[in-house]
Amino acid sequence: MRNFFFPAGAQPLFSLSDTEGFFGLMVDNLVQYLLIVMLLIGLVGLQREFVVSSVLPAVAISLIIGNLYYAWLAQRLSAATGRRDVTALPYGVNTISVFAFIFLVMLPAKLAAQSQGAAPQDAALVAWRVGVAACFLSGIIELAGSFVAGKIRKATPRAALLTSLAGIAVAFLCMDFAARCFAYPLVALLPLGVLLFALLSRTRLPFGVPGVGLALILGISTAWLLFAAGFGGETSVSGPAVGEALGDVGFYLPVPVVGDIVAGLSDPMVRSILVPIVIPMGIYNILGSLQNIESAEAAGDSYPTGPCLAANGAGSVAAALFGSCFPTTLYIGHPGWKKMGARGGYSVMNGVFYTVVSVAGLSSLAVALVPIEAAGVILIWIGLAMTSQAFQTTPRSHAPAIALGLVPSLAAWATVVVSQTVAAVGVAISDGSAANRAFENLNVFVSSGLQLPGLVALSQGFMLSSVVWTATAVCLVERRLVQAAAWMGAGAVMAFFGFIHAGEISAEGSLYSLGFATGARWAVGYALAAAFFMMVYHVERGHDTNSS
């Protein structure tokens, strides 16, 4: 073990700053645990005991594998370069995959089973098996992608890789968690101020207190003081939730579920979701990992592309083999952890912590004790660091291209807001079908001033379209018209088969329309833009030839 984590010439594995990094990454993963517990129980309908005893220990399997691997990789990089400030890549459950797999994979599987006469609990188990199969297939896709991802990364401008990531950061981290924080200002605003002071002013707090840890402790303490004082409406914590969570404490070892994977893979639902959901999500995981590796290199830490993607795929496969429905991936936020001074120790601490928490049945207790509004301030910081990095580590002339690339992510966030709003109205009027009926005629939204059809088109495949538009704009800024035309051509192909722009919206979110010519309208537009760039290129080339 000593030679494994302490190769000759490597930096110390642990430092005081790793504590801050651990708090941040731990809270980040805690948010995923919170989402998993809430959605699997409240939406999919799985029993609480099953989630705590079977699903979460399987999630921990992937976390310990990945976190230890990336800590080891950081130590190797430190030994090879002689640097003592190498930060491990952050790793955990993919947030986007949590939502995608629950809303687009597991929930449809549950509803299909119920429509065939299955009891609610039996339908929930069918949904879980299909989710485990989807996670397994997603890991296989990532493993396969590890062989070609390096070439994709070299061919894609840095601004394009970072911008898609920045869009997710500003839309799905900053916006969402800022809203949560301002819904509970008495709990969240002081921790937010402390965190921004510690990280932006770069002022060391008295006695070397970690800023992230202080912010989290202040948030937790304030929330429980308000609850004890009778102001429960000012915080999301509650005593009954803690009492229920204490009942989950026990000892839960992960158990292989190969038979359930086989049952899930043989379910007809898997074939119907493979192309429209699982393959695109596998591609998105690869793309997101590429962006995060590029982000780390921009911050000074250069990691090998293929092995990192292979580790992500292996983590997802291992998680599925023990019952997890959620792929793992590299997290956005490496620059944020690096600015905190974290090295490899924060990754080790995170993996060990969640192994203990999951095996001991402490997951739901941790979720009950930590208010989401206090944890969210750390994710706001990570979002800010990622968004600013896209501008700071690329040429100033690329700024318009980055701004353009943020638009699809903002559209994706907006469509989620619209879906949730309409669904909430359906609940409020006690008519669940009203939500989906509202989306049958999108012109109603247009007549009210909301261009929902265009918003949906912008949101579909937003990670891919962000890369296409940012890369095209960078090529135009640099007067590389042939490459700009090639990117537009790539956009045309993606649109033609529905990987971007084609789809519809429902109360459960946006739905893909993958298939032959499903996005032909947008494909024609991309093709015409590519033809225009090539025409200008040939005209300019002819003009230069005549001038000489």
C-alpha cells in the first residue's frame, strides 16, 4: 500500500487542504445520495429498506473503486513531474444520469409494468432491474469509448469542451442551488458569504479553519437551531426524518445481482430505451469526462484520457453488478478543488467515507442531518469556478464562442422548469393528465409569448449542440472556414438522426425522437451553413490566387 499511494518522489497524499476538498466532494456526493433516496422511494416506488440495503451499498462499490484509482493516478502524476500540487480528478455518481435514468428509463418501465397488471411493488422492482441493466450497458459504452476518446479530444477546441461543461455548471448547479439557498435565506446566506470570502479573497481563516467546513457547519447548526426554536418553515430539516433514518442503521454488505441484470437485459423495455436513452447517455458520459479531463489539464494537471474513461466504465459496470442503477463519471469542479489546495487525499477520504456510510446504513441519516440548502452553497462555488474557467483558460477572442455555447444549456434548464411547473399545476388541480394535455398543443405557449418549441429544440442534446456551436464559432474567429464547415456538417448528421434538436416535451421532461430523418429540418439548416462557409472559403481562395 505504501508503494501504491506513495511512489518515490510523489507529493504527500494528505494535507490540511484535503480536508476542505473532502468536505466539498463529500457534500457533492451527498446531494446525489439525497436525490437517489428521494426519487427511488417517492417516484419509482421502491421500499426504503431496499434502497438502503441494496442500492446504496452498490453505489459505494463504484465510489471506492473510482476514488482510490484517481488518488493513485494523482500520486503517479506527482512522482512523474516532481510537482507537489497535483489534484486528483473528482469522481462520483453522474447527476444528469440520475435524472435521466429515473425519469426516462425506470419510470416508463414502472408504468409499463403497471399497465400490464403488475402490483406497485412488483412494478417498482421491474423498474429497478431495467435501471440496473441500463447502468451496465452505459458502463460498457464508456469502456468502448475509452479507445477513441483521445482522438476526439485532440480534434475538439478546448473552448468547446469547457463551454458545454460551464453551461451545465451555471444552469444546473448555480441556478438550481441558488434558488434553493434563497428559499431558505436564514440558513444559506451566511454559509454562502463565508465560502465566497474564504475562496475568493484567499484569506486564511483564524486557526487555519477550513472555509468549506466552516460554511457547512454554520449551515447545519443554523438549520437545527431554527428547527429547535420552532421556525421549521425556515429550514428543510425535521426531527421525524432523523428518527426514521436512525431505524436504517445496520450492516449492509453489497450483494451481486447478476440474475437481476439478466432479467433486466431481457426486458423488452431495454430494447426500446437502448438507442434513444442509454446510448446517448453513454456518449454524454464520455463527452463529460473528456471535458473534465480537459478542464483538469487547463488547471495544470494532465491525465491520460483512455485509462480515465476505462475506469469510469469499470466503475459503472461494477456498480450495476451489485445493484446500482446509476453510472459514475468524472465530476465537474477540478479547478475548484485545486484552488482549495486539495491533492489526492480528499479523494481517498471521500471513497472511504461513503463506503462506511453505505455499509453501516447511515446514508439516510446523513441526508436527514444535512440541509440541502447548506450543502448547496458548495455546489454554487463549483459552478462559478467551472464557468469562469471556460473564459479564463481560453483566448479572449474566443469569449463570444463560449457565450454562444452556454445557450443550449440554459435552454435545457428552462425546459426542466417548464415541465416541473406544468406538472405542479396538474397536481394542484388534482388532474394528473392535465399536465400532459397542456403539451399537446405547444402553440398555446407560443401565443402567450413563450417559444416553447424552439426552447425544446435547443435543449435536446444540449451537450452535443453546445460543442458543435462553440467549436464552429472558434473556427470562425480563427478564420478556419473548412473546419467550421466540418463542425456544421457534424451538426447536420447529429440533427438528422435526432441526437440534437429533435424531440418533444412532457410532464416528465423532454423526450428524444431518435431515428432516420427525425431532425431533418435542423439538418438542412446545418448543411446550408456548412455550404455557405465552404463557398466563402473557395471565393477567398480564388481571390488570393488571382491577386498573386
